Amino acid sequence: MRSRTGIVSLLAGVALLAGIACDRNRPAADTSASATPDPRETPGTGGGGCGAVPSADGLRKLLIEAPSAGEAGGLFGGRRQWAAVVDRDGELCALVVSTDDPAASWPGSRNIAISKASTANAFSTDDKALSTARLYTLAQPGHTLWGIAAGNPFNPLCAGKPGDNGKMSGKVCGGTIVFGGGVALYKGKTKVGGLGTSGDTACADHEISKRIRDKAGLNPPDGPLADDITFSKADGPSVFTHPLCVNTWRNGVKLGDEAPAGGY
């Protein structure tokens, strides 16, 4: 009995020594920062939540400063704007207005800004930015995305008075808008959310959103103009064409005006 116990103990000791030898020969784990892929450079590795997009204070500062970068066109030059950002999962992170009196900017633009941010985030991917401006023609009767504007209806729990900024943060508000003003936000090769502005013509809204995104350093991998608004008058026919608006400017150049109505 004692001899059997001795043999078992001997075998256990041999196994322990073998394990120690293996551990000594095994390469050490790489604990450097390079061992973990940077989510900003690797598609599909997470968007970082609201920490990856501008805060409310930062967003309002960018919104107020955006018109000073040059003529944005529209009715008000982009100076009476609402802006909203959502994270990669579509949760509302910030909602702000550029005027001291929230009701001095179109109250109806509050929900539209949220919907634009939600739309740009919902229909963009890590490798393809799709602004709400580029959805316009595709969403018209006879085109392939006709009816998309009825998808993802706006959550009524996210509605509110002009002064209710920020109270709905953390909710997925949804909404689908198919005209200019919404752009996706990126860090490196990863989409981290969406930005929407509203309060002027759709064309001016797009210009303001584009400026905010660029100033925040959240452009798509292909650059700040990867999902720029396009017009058939300037760029030729395209499924991504957007109509001209009143006093339309793009990247510092006036392109024209919306066609006047007649015959009524």
C-alpha cells in the first residue's frame, strides 16, 4: 500500500515539473497597447457609446461656430439650428439648440434633428457613409427605396417642448428623414454614431452638419465629402440627387435656387 502511494506521489511530482518546464518555454502574453486592436482602426469593433460623439456642451459650441466658416445659404445662414447626436446603437446622446431662446429656432426642427441623426446612423456602415441628403431621390415614387420615410417611426416618448433639451438622452428615438441635414460620424474606420441638424433649408442644414463633423474630427474614412449633397444641375443625373433649395450654397459656392412654383 505504501509502495503504491509512493508511486502516485512520484508521478504527480513528474507532472508538476513538466508543467513548470512548459510554462518556462511558453511565450509571455503581450500586454502592450498594440495587443488589442484599436476600435477606431478596425471596422465592427464597437463604437464607444456616447463617449465617442460630441457632448452636449461641445455640440452646442460647434453648432454656434459653424455658420462663421462661410456662407451656408438658406433662409437664416444656418444660425437658428437644432442639433442632435446618437451613438452607434441609435441612442440619443445630446440635443442642443443654437439660440438662447429655444423657441426662437423652429420648434418643429427639434424632432427632425433627432430623426436625421438616427437616419444617418441607421443607414450608414463602417465602410459606406450615407447622408440623409443622398436618400432623397432613392425615396421618391418609382425608385427602389420608395416608402423608406415611413420606416423606423419617431418614438413619441422623445417628443418635447423646445426647452426639454437632453431629457430624452439614452432613448432610441428613431425617425427617418430623406432630405439634407443628417450625416454619420466616424472614428478611423468605425462608425460611431450620427449627427442631425435642422432649422433652415435642407441644403443649409447639410452644410452645417458637414462643418460640425469636420471640426469634430469625425469624418468618414473616405474624407469629409464622401457623402456630400449632390445636385443634378451641378453634378449631373444621379440616384443620389437632392433638389436645390432656396439660396443653395455648397462648399463656399452658390449653386442656385429652388425652382419657383407656378400655375396655382
